[in-house]
Amino acid sequence: MCNLQELAELAGISSSYVDKTGQTHFTDDNVRKFFLKSMGYKTDTTQQIKASFEQLQKKEVLPPVLAFFDNETVEFVPESRNTLELCIYNEKNEIVWQRSVKGGQKVVVDDLENGYYHIRSHPSAIDTLLIRAPQKCWMPEFLQKKEHIYGTAVMLYALHSEHSMGIGDFSDLTEIVRLTAKHGGDVVGINPLGVMSPFIQIEEQLLGIKQGDYSPYRTLSRLFVNYIYLDLQQEEDFQKSPQVQEFMAMAETFAEIKRLNEADKVDYTKVLLLKKHILELMFAYFDANASAVRRTEFAEYIAAKADELDNLAVFETLLETIKPLDFWRFWPNGLTDVRSEAVAKFKKENAVKVRFYKYCHWLADRQIKKVQKLALELNMKIGLYTDMPIGAASNGTEVWENPSAYVLDAGVGAPADPMRPRGQSWGFTPYHPQQLVKQFYAPFIKLVKENMQYSGALRIDHAMGLRRLFWGFFSKDNPVVQGAYIYYNIKDLVAIITLESMRHKCLIIGEDLGTVPEGFREYMEAHGLLSYKVFCRQKEKDGSFIAPEKYMYLSLAQSSTHDQATACGFWTNEDIEVFNHCNLYVNDMQYQDNLAGRGNDRKNMLKAFEKEGILNETEKNELADSVDDGKNIPAAIELKINQYCARANSALFLVRLNDIYRQVVLDNAPGTVQEYPNWRIKMNVSVEQITASTAFVKMMNFIYENRPSVKKKGE
């Protein structure tokens, strides 16, 4: 007789985990039952537990998915007493292998090229996805030559210029790409570009929510590009439409754009509504006047993006239409089911609006690809380095169109640790481990493919999710997140990534910060996923900072990330003070412990800089004067931190634009939504000031001089 723990483990729910301090935490039965119920398994009685266990343990003739790397033999054993007629079909649905096979005997398949295949049989009607994948992700030439390259990292929304409309756009990004390339950089890292809707934010404001959820990691869809980043003025339909020009000439329009540009924070709702209105005027002009060539291009885009684009456009139209707007799970009249008659009827009745949203995403897709094309023309070795969120937003299109692939009542986050003693809930909906396999990983394959369309490198946010994700929830009267780690088939997921990486010639960086399972980094390295090294976390056991030459080569190094303090902010405890102000500490002792720990960090930082010989006497004295309390920002702290990081043995190094211009404020305070203006704070300088300043040139030259074995273009 199986018990609850055995059932939970079979479903992928871990019984324990070891945190970053070495303490072991055990999963209790209440947590097991919560997640098992969320996954659709009954556990109220002993009989139900047994039935659920038998359901999960039942063996098929072949597993739904078989993954092999190209250094392995493709082999499997059908669980059958019968002789089977097996056929293997390639991606063109052509038979590439066919045999009569006795059940219970090992089958070896030779000479399969890398790709996706389906094994089908008669008479038992098997359908198994077979993945044949390269052992490693794409390794560009500079990695094979052990070169060290560098570039910049920027939050696209934070950029602003004379021509922008309240948020950074692809023309602003183009200028950063040009400037980075001009000064020897080979890569520009940006935030995720997923789709947002102004109507969710409007509804939040009606509910009294002053600061909505604007996270680029929680969007309607991770598959398409947000039209908020469009530079509308570069589009033909903007330039030629009389209605657009009339609207832009209005005093009210001029005043609104001026207000949005001059604000120190992005007003997403107003920017989205403004750009959407202009796009509607542009779309009307396109519909009436577009050339045959442009109409064909638009039609080809719609055909290529297929159901996912269709579903997104319908979903966006529904958000605009339903009043009062509610979470999609509570929508009326059958609209919760993407395949329902109600949705089909709505789509037909709103065909023009649905097509309009497709037009928006078509333009955005074209503009971001144009930026990457320019980067490669400028001989950048990577160009754009984009970011793929690990989880889907529960209120978004991805979950609405395929709810069975997700566990709707669970959330993804992180367990409590010294810096986040309440734990973290990120607002993601996790994939259902068993349902994802049953769907042949179709949602994940599509996600990976789409996120490699316009980038030379892809960051996989919280890459440990390829192995396990912390599912969490909050129980009554307990401020600390409750939960457990749930395991996925890492080999299947990594095989998909290596295959798509090679096909798209896209370098992969796995963000491996946080509680990392044993052996995970070694697995990443074996399959060519670069590690992610952040200076403030790279410490020896005694708290001292790891020497630059000890950084592993197959990694990307940065001074910090969007979830952490900038160089200046780290020195002045900005993140700790924000967390305290947002009530993220359980008690004052934790706050004081973090302040004391940061004081030790500053002392160790000073020692590390001295050991590297990067401080003159004046700089040493200035750092020493504020090392105890961090109240004063030393004159060159951003240069020294990035100089130290630039010396890292890591193959890639990125300097944050925030550091170059000594910005102190946090981009994001993890674990907050309303408490802090996450993802809204703009750069303290404009794009015009950046291109004209000496600070950018000084930092890039500084990095060039300190990178190991780096060569300027043309040398």
C-alpha cells in the first residue's frame, strides 16, 4: 500500500530540500495535499491515494517522450507482449525508419539526424515524441577560441529620448546598440519584451490599486513582442496617414507626450493607451492603402504565428471588451474555453479588432528583428541578448489557451533565505509536470523557439526551473511562504534547448542564482549553458570576494542584476533599506543582520580591490571613509566594481547602464507589487545625453583595458 509521500514523490513533489545555509527543510502532508489536489490527484482517502498512485505508475508501451543527445545511442524497450509495427516519422511527417519489433526486446535506431520525431505503431496506436539533440548548445566562434567579450545591459523601458513617447523604444535601443558596438562591445542585454494590456491596469486602478503589476516577467504572453516598445514614427503608416498627422498636431497630444516623457517613472497604462490609439489610426490607413507587398508580408506573419497569435489577439480584444474585467477563469458565457462556440462567435463579431492586434505585433516583430540585423551588420558577435521568463502569468493568454498544461492554483517562487526571510512569490503559474509531457512539450518548444527569433543570446530566467521549481502559497496568519520543490525532466527540457539553440545559432545563459540543486551547474556546463555570475554573490566561504581569475570561463559576469542593487546602491544599502521599508523582513533583527552583513561586504570589497591593485591612495582613503556605514558614495565606486568584474575570466561581461551613470535606485524589489514602483523608474539621463557623454566612453574603455585577452575589432 502506497502512502501520501510516495504518491507525492511520484508526482514530482520533493520530500525535502537543503537551503543556502545548509539547513534541511522537510515537506509536510498539508503541502503535499495542496499541490496534489492542484495537480488533479485525489488524496482524501487511502483508496483515492492508491488509485492516484496506480494512475501515475501505469506503464505505457513507450513513454510519451524519449530524449537522446547525439553522443548517446537511440534505444528503447517497448513494454508489450505483442509484435509491433513501429514507424518513426520526421518533422515533415515522412517515415524515416520502420521495423517489426518484438515487445520486451531492446530496439536500437541508427543514423537519426538531430530533430523531433514521432514513433507510431500498429496495432497499439503508440505516439511517442523522440528528441534527438546535440549534446551542447550552440557555441559561437569566440567561445571556441576562448575569447572574452563585453557589452552593456539596459532596461529598455527605462530609456527615454526626445522622440520617445513615455517609454524606451526600439529606436532608443538602436542607439545603445550603435554606441556599444562603436566602443568594442559585442552584446546588448535587455529585459523581457512580453505583451501587456492597458485594460488590466485600468481595472486595477478602479479597484484602488495605485501601483499595478508591470513586471516584464509576468505578461499576457512570452511568445510575442509588446507594441509599447514600437517607435511609431519610423513606420510608413504613421508617416503617410492624414489622421495620424492630424492627431499628432493636436495641442492635447503634444501635452500628453510631453508629460509622459518628463515623468521620472513610466506610466504604462497611459503610454499603452496613447500608442494603441495611434496604432488604430495607422491600421485604418494600412487597411485602406497598403501595397500588395506589405499585405502579403502581414498575411505571411499571421500564417507563420498561427493559433498562438490568433489566441493572443482574441484575448487582448476580450480584455478590451469585458466590463467589469475579471480574471479570465471567471469570464462569462463560455469565454474561459478558447475552443468554445462563445469564443468563436466573439472572434467573428470582432474580426477587425482581432486583426488590429495582430498588426501591432507584426510591427513590433519587424522592428526588434531590425535592431538585431543592425547589430550583426555592425559585426557584433552576439548582438541582442534577450530574456525568457521561466513561468507564465496566471492571468495571461498562455494559460487561458492551454490551462491543462499548467497548475492553476500553484505559484512559483523561492523559499525563505537570509535576504528574503519571508520567501518569494513571483506570480507565475507553473507547468504541470505530467501534462507537459503528455502534450509532447509543445508549449515549451514554442516558447523557446519564439524567444530565439531575434537574439544572438538568450537568458533563461531561473534556469534551475529546468530541474525543479519551488511552488508556494501563503497560509492564513503565516507571513512566510509555504511550499515545496517540484521536479521536471531536465534531460527532456535541456534537449529541446540544445536543439533549438543550434538551429537558431543562439547562445544560452542559464540564470543560476539562488538555491541551486547539487550537480545542476555541472549539468549546465556539460550541455553548453553558460552560468550567470553576479559580483555581489561571488564569495568564498569566509565572505571574501572570489578573485576574477577564479570565475569559470563558460559564464556571463555582471556587477548586479535588475533584482539587486546597482554598484552605488549596493555600497549605500539601497536594497536593504527598500526591503525594510516594504516590510519584507520578518523582524528588526533580520534587518540589522543584513546591514551588518553589508558592512562586511564593503570591507571585503575594499580588500579585494586592494589585492587586485586597482586603487590609488586617494581612492583607497575615500572608500575607507564610508566602509563602515556606507552613507557616502565614493567618487569612483561604479568604476572600481566594474573594473574588478571586467577582469573576470567569464567569457562575457556586461556593464549596466545604471552603473555608468551612478544610478542608486532599484529597478525591482522582488516580492513586492504595490509597495515599490517596480519596473517603472527611468534612467537618470536621456539617450541624447548618453550618446554625448564621456561617462559611457570612459567606462567602455575601462572595461576594454581590463578584459582578459580581448581584442578590439580590426586588430
